[in-house]
Amino acid sequence: MIIVIDYGMGNLHSVRKALEVAGARAKVSSCAEEILKADKIVFPGVGSFGEAMKELNRRKLTKPIKDAINGGKPFLGLCLGLQLLFERSEEAPGVKGLGILRGEVKKFKFSKRNTQYPAPSGAGQAQYALKVPHMGWNSIAYIGQRIAYRKKILAGVLNGSYMYFVHSYYVKPKDKKVVLTTTNYGIDFASGVCKDNVYAFQFHPEKSQAVGLRILKNFVRLRI
């Protein structure tokens, strides 16, 4: 059984349905006991870092999540579920994240003149700035040294595949070795990370059509 963690924030049932299409038995739950007994865990989310941590603490889910991860349970974080794995976020100064991965969450900040990313056809570069949030389809690029992890979670997913993103913040890991994929939106940012039994992505696999479903199938079949 795969448990989709319910902390009152996120597209939980669409993730559950996508997991079922991928071949899993999945259940949405906020029960600590069910989280600890699950075969695998999916941690989705949308919304703000501070409110999410407040809800996790209020529902007494922080410790069960950490215990499950530290116990070696396969874990998949999605969107905000990726960001909450880190230590802190510019979105909520003073609020501690789960601290599973070292690093912070930063906000996209673009000046009007951004030469790292091309302006749309017909747009004057001096007036053009990238919009925040980063919303829509964008490609992922593999990081070479992550081959063993890539063969597990990204099997059958081509380098350069397009995924669906909706976010204003991005993670900045202290340990660059955890980065699995990057995406360019004005800057190159970590769009996928992995460490031991933990995988997490900034994009939404459940909204990324066949290629996103392939990632969920890989997680369903994953053996750590």
C-alpha cells in the first residue's frame, strides 16, 4: 500500500488516482500509524511552506514522516513536498522545514533585463522579465553522476523530457550530489533530487501526461 500524506494542502486525490493508474494500491491518509506501516509514501503539496509546516506539526505528522524516511521507506516528494524536505525557505523566515536534506528554498527573482533566458518573439528585452510563478511545461536535464538513481526513478524518461511546473520558489541544496535533474528558468535550478530512499521533484508528474505517469510507475515498482 502506498500512502499519500494528507496534511490539508495539495492535489491529493489526483495524485492517488494517478498512482492507481500506475498500478498501485494507494490511500490518502493523515494517520501516523498508517504512514509508518505503508510500503511507500508519496508527499505531494501545493501552497505555502509556512502553512504546510504548521499543518504537519498540528497533525503531529512531522515525526512519523522523519521516522519513515530514516527507516528506509521509499519516499516520493512532489512540488511543495520537495521543498518541505529542506531546512528553511525564504517564503517563511524562521520556520523550520523537515531538514531531511540540507539547504534552503529560494524565490525566483528576475530583473527586467534577463539575458540568461530568451524573450518571447516580438518582446523587447529591456521590458521583458520572466513571470513568477514559473508555470507550464519545461524540460528537465540529467545530472551525469546520478546514473544509478536515474535508472530507477527515471527509467524510460528521456533527457530533455517536458514536465508541468507551477511554483514561485526553488530548492538550493547544500550538497550538489543530491541533485538528480535540473531545469532552466532564467537560472538552472534543481528540479529533481534523490538521496538513499528519498526521491523528490519540483514538477507535477500527475499533470505531466505519459512521461509523468512513467515516473509514478517507476516509483510503484521501485525496490530500494
